[in-house]
Amino acid sequence: MDDIFTQCREGNSVAVRLWLDNTENDLNLGDDHGFSPLHWACREGRSGVVDMLIMRGARINVMNRGDDTPLHLAASHGHRDIVAKLIQCKADPNTVNEHGNTPLHYACFWGHDEVAEDLVTHGAQVCVCNRYGQTPLDKAKPHLKQLLQEKAEKMGQNMAKIPYKETFWKGTMRTRPRNGTLNKQAGIDFKQLSLLAKINENQSGELWQGRWQGDEIVVKVLHVRDWTTRKSRDFNEEHPKLRIFSHPNILPVLGACQSPPSPHPIIIAHYMPYGSLYTILHQGTTLVVDQSQAVKFALDIASGMAFLHTLEPMVSRLYLNSKHIMIDEDMTARISMADAKFSFQCPGRMYSPAWMAPEALQKKPEDINRRSADMWSFAVLLWELVTREVPFADLSNMEIGMKVATHQNAQTLYFSECIAKLFISSEILHFLRHMNNKCPCFSTRRLYKHKLERNCEAEKRIHCL
């Protein structure tokens, strides 16, 4: 089979779908020129492939090495239907490439009148200058120039020229395709890793910032007592199951190795500059998480968990909490596979009980309903996003575990109050209904059954942990 970029260029929907169904394939990777699969599909006008990539979570504003977004390519080639799809998915009509050109510059230059009108209708500036001092109107033919000028004036645009600035784009979410070679190597030579700075250390191990093949990564060195041949075999069997690249809300393990001279298991993942959701909510970063962003985080997490719940077998020993949700450079929440526990790691010990369901503290991992337990943890995350408080902040882990396991919760927060505070929109309600229909773990009927079996009061309100 040809590579994914060729399949997207040629519009081979069947091959693209098969490629996307493989969890080890990353739909946001880039080729040698930084073109993502979405870039190529938009450039060649492959509308069906574009739909498929967007539905699977392709980054809309991703840039190639020349800073072109998919919208630049769709506009320059006159694919009006694809331009409309991208704008509907919140593509930025005023993003600039390395020449300072916006998508409107190219639509005007190539004479795609309808595309140019659509861009202006959705906020594209007609008087922004590129690196050479030229505006989109300067690139347009006389009839189109007059049409766009009248349209812009009617929409209230300032018709004074906006000078080009080298930092014009700063403050917007600019992302690059990921290195497509990183997800091809499950086994890694420890000597190729460069450890730069220790980020954190806890009971399970050390977390380092580093570099590998020119890319920023995080290196997790696991603390394991009495490393044996059996544990080494289990490690080599389990870590490939965490290499899940096919969903935008899952942060995969890139690879793993064992460090000499005394073997320590090591796992590697992409570096996330904003850190975890816990860090953003509770440790005083400069990022502002308003209600709209909190809802987006919640939807990202729900989408990621819904995907994980479709896997057979499911990822075992992945315990959902805000410390295991990483925030990407485009403010996307991603569930970290590097935080899943291995079978040999601290058996019988739980270090973040505040987010865990009672049965997860009372039973062995193989004996609990994983989907139901995840729903409990997700409810705690919703509470955390609303209140901006750490659950059970004033108690020790042992005290928290006892309270959760015995249902002795300190206070309550009604679910209706949570939803009211989050200002749920019709778009979000539509998404949640879609999740109900698609994934059993979010099915209301099944959720009622599991919760009623566990606690008849749990469906009426979320317990404040």
C-alpha cells in the first residue's frame, strides 16, 4: 500500500479508512515538507477524505514548513466546499504563511471569486498586507476588487491598510505536524536519548524533559524493585499496547527501553508544554481556563475515553484523573497513555484515590467494571472543572481512600448545578447525545443500571470528593 499522503492526494477513501483504523497511525503526522494528510486532501479537493480526517480529529490550523494551513491550500485551488468545511470547523481565515499571505490573498490571485467572497463573509481582512506590502485587494482583478471592497465596507471592516508584522500571528494557535518517524519505532536505544531537566519525581518514578531525534519528549523512568526477567518480559509485552496514535485526545507512548547499567524501564512520550490539567487548574499557570475552555476540556476527555472504551481488550490499569490529562499546544486535552500502570508496578497501591470509584479501591483491577469506574472518575473531573478545587484537598491519601471506599463523602454538588455553571450549548448537547448513541459507556440506560447497583443516590447527584 502506498503511504497515507499518496492515498489522501488520490482520494482513496477505503485505503485512508483502513489506515486510520490502525491505532498506531497518527493522522497528524507530516511528510518531509510538513504536509499533513489534511493538507494533501484539501489541496487536491478530496472532500470525502477531508470529512473523514476532520471526523477523526485532524488539526484544522496545522501548518506545513512554509506556514501554509489546509485553508491556504483549499482557497488557492478553489475548492469552495472544502473551504466551507474548514471554516465551519473554526479554521482561521486570517492566518498568514511565511510570505505573509492569508488564504484570501491566494483566492484573489487565482481568481476564485466565490471562495474569496466566502472568506470575507467569515471575517477575512481585505486590507492586511503581506511581507511585500500587498493586500488581497491588490491581488484581485478589478471586478472582484470592487465586489470585495463593497462587501468588506458593508461588514464594517476598516479599509486602512494593516501593515505586515513579523509577529503578526503571535497569540494564535499555530501547530506543526508531528515527526512521522517517531511512531514507527517502538524499541528505542537509550543512548539516543538526551535528558535535559527533571520535571517531577514521585512514588512511581522520575519524569524528565529531553530530546530524541531532534524532537522534544518526556522520559519516564519507572522505579521498580527487584527487576526480573519476568518483569522485563511483561514490560515488553505491555508497552506496545499504549502506542495509540489514532485519536486526537489520546497521548500515546512513543516507545520504550531499559536503561543500563542497572535496568530501569523507560517510556517516552511527546512533550506537552502546558503540562497536565491538574497543573493548569491548581498550580497558578498563566493560562486562563474560562467556562468555554472548561467545557472543551470536558468534551476532549469524554471523546478520548469513549474511544478507549471501544478497544478490545481495553487498556487496563489506566486511572482517569486530572494529573493524567495533558494539555497540547493547541489547548487540546489528551489522555496520557504513559500514566497507565504496568502489571508489575506497585500492585495493590493507589496514589490518587480522590478520583477513583469505590469499587476500584475495593476490588482487583480484573474484577471491576472498568467503564463504570471511569464514569465515576469523569464525574469527579467535571466537578473539578466547575469548582477549580482539588478533591479532598485537606485529607491524606489513606483518609481519602477510606471515605471514597465507604461512601462517606464530605459534601455534595448537584449535577444540575454543574451543568448550569458550564453553560451547556446546543452544540455540546448534540455531541453528548451522539456519544450516548455511539458508545455503551455513555449510554444513559446502562449508566443507570450500573449506578443503581452501586448506589441509588449516585444518579441524582455527584458526590463532592
